[in-house]
Amino acid sequence: MRKTMTCTCLAVLLVGPSFCQSSATTEEDVLRQLRDAVAALQQARDELQQTRQEMNELRQEVASLRSDLKGPQTPVPAETGERIARLEEEQQIQSSRLEQQYQTKVESGSKYRVRLSGLVLFNSSMNRGSVNDQDVPNLALVVPEGASGGNVSASLRQTLLTLEVFGPQVAGARTSAQATFDFFGGFAQTLDGTTLGLARLRTARAEFAWKHWDLTVGQEQPFISPRNPTSLASVAVPALGYSGNMWTWTPQVVVRRRWNLTETTGSTTEFGFLDPLAGDFPSSEYSRQPGAGERSRVPAIAFRQAFSTRLHDEDAQIGVGGYYARHDYGYQRNTDAWAATLDWSLPVSSWFQWSGEFFRGRALGGLWGGVGTSVVYTDYPSNPATRVVPVEAVGGWTQLKFKPNQKLEFNAAFGQDNPFASDLRQQGLNATYSPILRNQTAIVNVIQRLRSNLLLSLEYRHLNSNSLRGNRNTAEHLNAAVGVEF
């Protein structure tokens, strides 16, 4: 193959000048150079054919030697054995190169391998009642006067795209990077713009992996709450958000250390710094201004300790974590945000798996805790005399998975988030909104994998939201999904 490329390049070099200097070259010279180029290409073709013939002869020779080895009556000389081993090694190298070339389908600006994957996801849904988002509802709201009290819709906004890069070894660490996008970033301001979802960055990270240490920098779900309920109806926003699932995609730097305690038992310690999000809405559509957490000029810190083992031939893990951040609301009104977390994933049997998370903390609106409420104001926020009251909350979720085989699974999950009423009631009469006192969500779904990359799902969701003003609102969501992985 190298000879072929050399001959081809020589042919191009011979032909090229004839076109650049056409004014000084005669027609006979052009014809002669073309004949030389054709001859060189023919020679390259002959060499390629000869190489293929030699490869076929080698395969036949290997097959013949293998058949001879089956006969116990003929001893195999040492030289023949070495030749067989050498031929098999060369064949494995060629096969691995061909397989790598087949898998590497995405061209990269560097020499390192890039992989494109994703999920084309179609969701059709029906809602009864009023919800905060008809595609991925998390809260039940008051039905507006004169409204029909429900809707039907369909969307592909939860489609996912993922790019992965596998880089070189740096200081003994394997390097890699990944970025994931969806189309849940808003709507185009045009006719029927609700079907034209804008692309949105979900997560992105770069990782350095040693034997026992990892260093990750990027934007991901906080490592103190690493789990999510299983759902194809709620991919753009993880299921049970505002109902005990404490999450957000936040920039963070995480150091991880792993220990092998026994052959089947391990321990993982994680420590990191996070962007101290407080749940603020952006003040501008184009320019970024600091939120309450970022104005404190102190990053959030967190840690997690997990233990893992094997149960029923499956991985089991339980972890505990802690989180702290500082928030600054101006006029020297500072609050402390903190959380204590517990997460678990435990195989109950070969068919059942129990998982979930629990948290207890304060001012966790930036992590979707406290139903998105970090603080309340006793009066107008712009009044320097107004007090800022951090809201404490407790919540969590749990899921039971039944998986009779690799292609079929049933999931039942329930989550609840409870901001403390004693804190919410300190909100003054001049406040701009009414926070949720308790939010509950129950989910039941079935997911069928018809083929290795074809998924079908049917999910039912019931929402129950109680506001501080005493309103009790309920809603129901039915979702059918079809997904194709690539």
C-alpha cells in the first residue's frame, strides 16, 4: 500500500507542472508525461494485485498448517511453529486495523479517534390539568379560567447528540472528552416555532484517568447526586425534578480516588469545586451577569464517599455526600447553602433493582431542591431593610425496576420535595410569587428494546402540587416514545 501511494504521488508530481506551465510545454511533452503517469498507475495496480495474491497465499498456508496440526502423527518443527505464530500475529494486526478503520467514521481535525452517537427520540403526550411544561411536566398548576384543562402534543426536542474524543496518554493518564447536546434550548420566534427546538449544551467534560485516580473538568450533574430515575419521557429534564431529584448541569472540577478493598468490594472518594448556582434566572439574554452564589466570590465545595460490591451478579453501590456554598444577595445579606445526601443502587434479586436518593439541606434552589426555592424575602428585594430567609428542605425519590430480560423493563418511581413551611411563611405580602409547599410525583413506565437500537416506551405520570396559598393542584401526563440509538 505504501508503494502504491508513492507511485501515485510521483504521477501527480509529474503531471502537475505540465498544467502550470502550459505556455512553455509542447503537446508532445504533455502526452509523454500523461503516458508516464498511466504507466505508473498501472504499475501501482499490479503491485496491489500482487499484494492481494500474497495475502491469499498466506491465508491458505495458515489454513494448511492448522489442518496439519490436527494430525497427531506428524510432529511440528519449531521453525514451523514460530512461523505460524508470526503469521497469526500479523493476521490479527491486520484485522484490528481493518476493524478500527471501519469504526472510525467521523473525521477529526486531529489524529485521535472521534465517535458520534446519540438518540433520535420522538415523544407524543397527553396532559390532563395545567402543568408548567407540556413536554416534561414537573409541577401541577391552577387551571386558568376558560381553559380546556388539558392538551395533546408531539415533539422531537429531546433528541440527543454526543461527541466523544479519545486522546493520548498524558503523564500516564488516559485522556478523553465528551459533549452532549439536545434541542431543548427554547423556540425559534417564527410561525409554529414550537417544533423548531434550539440546540442546547447539556454536558461537557474532559477526563484524565489513571489506575486509581481520576480528574474531571466539565459541566455535569453534581457528583453528590449521581442517579436519575429511568424514563424516556423525561430526558431533557431528568425525571422527578422538583420532586426530590436534586440535580442541575453545573461546571465543576472533581478529583476521584478508587480503592479495591477485596476482589468484589471497592471504595470511591470524590472531592470537587462547583459553580455556586442559586437558582437565579439570567438577567440578560446575551450578556452573563453573576448570580447570588457567584457574587459571593467563593466556589461551592462538595464530597462523596461510596462503597460498591456485587449482589446477585450485579453492581451494588451506596454513597453519602455533602455540599456547601455561599450566596450574596446584596446589602450584606449573605446566606449559607448546604446539603447532606444519600444515594443507593441495590439489586434485590436477579430481576429487581432498588435505587434512589435522599437529601436534607438549605438554599438548594440552584440544585432543584426546595422545589426551586433558595430564599424568600420579607418585603421587596430592592429594599435594603428586607430580610433574606434561606429555605430549608427535605426530599428524595425511590425507584423499583423489574427487568425479566435484557430487552424489557418495568419501572415504578415516586418522589417528594418539602420546603419547610416555617421558612416559606416568612415571605412578605409584597412578594412576587407563591412558592410550592410540597410537590409529589409518581411515575410508572415500561420500556421495550425491540432491536439493539430501537426503543419503545409508554409512561404514566401523576403530579400533586400544594402551594403556600393553600391551592392543591393535580395533573396527569401520558407519554408514548419511540427512540432510535446510533
